[in-house]
Amino acid sequence: MEIVNLAASITNFFCIPDTYAFVRREFTKLQAAVLMYHRVCPKDNTWSYTGLSPKDFEMQMKYLRKNFEILSLETLGQYIQDGKSPPKKSVVITFDDGYKDNFLYAYPILKKYHIPATVFLATGFIGTDKLLWWDKIAYALENTSVNEFELDTIGYYKLNSSADRIIAANRITEQIKSIPDENKHLTEKELLRTLEVNIPPGLGENILLNWEEITKMSLGGVSFGAHTVNHPILTNLPIEQAKSEIMASKQDMEAKLDRPVTTFSYPNGDRNKELVEFVSNSGFTCAVSTKPGRLINTEDNPYELNRMCSLDFNVLKIMLSGLWGDLHHLATYRIN
């Protein structure tokens, strides 16, 4: 990743992204990007989901406000539904999962620069003391006194250094994503038992948003979208259970916020044709994935919008120029 960041710095130094973006805009009707964030918090929070510091997040927002037309996700979705091109250099800000630092650190910055944003909520965790499963794993790996372990389901790991623990957290998270949902919690419990760590009471309340904070943000111009109830990978579920996860989260939010919820985010970006069709017929105007890709155009399915995510400012600028996605598309095309 450091090599990628260095290459991005050099590319930006020679103004390659700016030149590419200018030329690209001359030949495309629509050049819109949807950005994805999770956490905005001080760097001393070492165990949970990696995020931007408030300082770095403000630097990005200041840059976007100065150089782009920032739209709400609902507005972009409506442009695409109507077959109309939004303003050139349009960008949308989104957050997944509903971390409390979105309220504590991101929200004041969004208000300062008058930036609309959408936060996607997994409603089964909001206002509770429950942690998302990957945060449980990260907390356990950070706080265990065990230096190595092995489980049949996920293999062997050493935990002798902070670097070891970060690598373990990332790899284990990816491994558990592929485990069927009914077995995922068993693996999680077995891991916590092996690491000899108990999750302390109150930790979830300090990590995730509650409904009072969500209401304040909603009144302050932030919109909220559905992200299921329990954050399962929907394609791992029976179709009726997956549909229930989608609709229950939408209905929970509408009851709490007393307003329509019209946007949806697929957990981990995973979906299939049947799920996309269901979302498109369930009162949503658009839906987003977690998968990166090219800048959005008018031919894109509004229920499968890709998003961009980068903690590095120089990489982000390359993504926004369209260069990153176009090169990725070209490489994929040549491989296929």
C-alpha cells in the first residue's frame, strides 16, 4: 500500500489526474463519483475499523467543496432514474455502518462545509450494546495475551507484534465473510474463547450511533439509508430471509425517523440479480455497493452504483479523475 501511495503522490505531482479528468469530461456526459467512508476518529483508536483522522477527513472535505459539485445520494439517484446528466464533477459522500464517530467528528465537519451525506445503518445494532462482528474480532486480537493460536476454521496465526495482530484481523475478517451465516457466530465465539477475551459491557454503546444522535444528524441535513438489520452477506442467506433483512431495516428506520428511507447499501457489496430486482421494487430510488469501479454514467443501474474508498488523499484524487477506474476496467477487460 505504501508503494501505491508513493506512486499516487508522484502522479499527482505531475498533474496527471487533473489533465486526465479534464480530457475525460470533454467526452462524457456524466462524471459522478460516490465516496465511501466508515470511520472518522483520532488515531488512538487502534483496534477498530481503520478510518480517517478528523484532520485528514476535513482536508478531503475542504478539497471536495472547492473543486466539486457535492450532491446528496438521493439527488444523484434521481438524475440517473430520469436519464439526466448531473453537473460535471459531481460527487456524493456516504458512510457505512453507523459509527458514533460519524456524529462526534464527521458531522461537525460536514456542517462546516455545508456538505450533504448519507449514513447507512444496520438497525439491529443501533441503540444497543452490540458490536459488529469484525469489531469484536479486532478488539479481541488487540487485547489478548495469547501470542499464537490455531483454529480449524481459520488456520494458524502468530500475534507477537502489533503488525501481526493487524494482519491477523484483516485476514480473519476476510475468511469469516465466506463462512455461512449460521456458522459465523460459532467461529466468532470459538475465536474469543481461544484468545481468552471477554467483550466488556458498554463497548458497543460507545462505538455505534444511537437514535438520539441519528435524529440530530437527520435534522441537521444528513440522510440515512438502510443497510439491513444484522449486516449479513445477503447472498449467503435464503432469499426470503435476505428480503426480510432489507425490508425490516427500511421499516425500522422509517418508524424511528418519521420519513421515507429511499437508499440502500448492500453489506460487503454482495448482491445477485434477484436481490437487485427486489431492492428496485421496494421503495428505494438507488442502492450502492462497496465495490470500486469506473465513474458513474447514465447507463449505470441505479441499484448497483459502485463507490470509491481511499484513506490516502493522493490516491483519492486519482480515483476522482476517473483514471484509476478506467485502468482497472482496461486491465479486467484484457484479462477476460
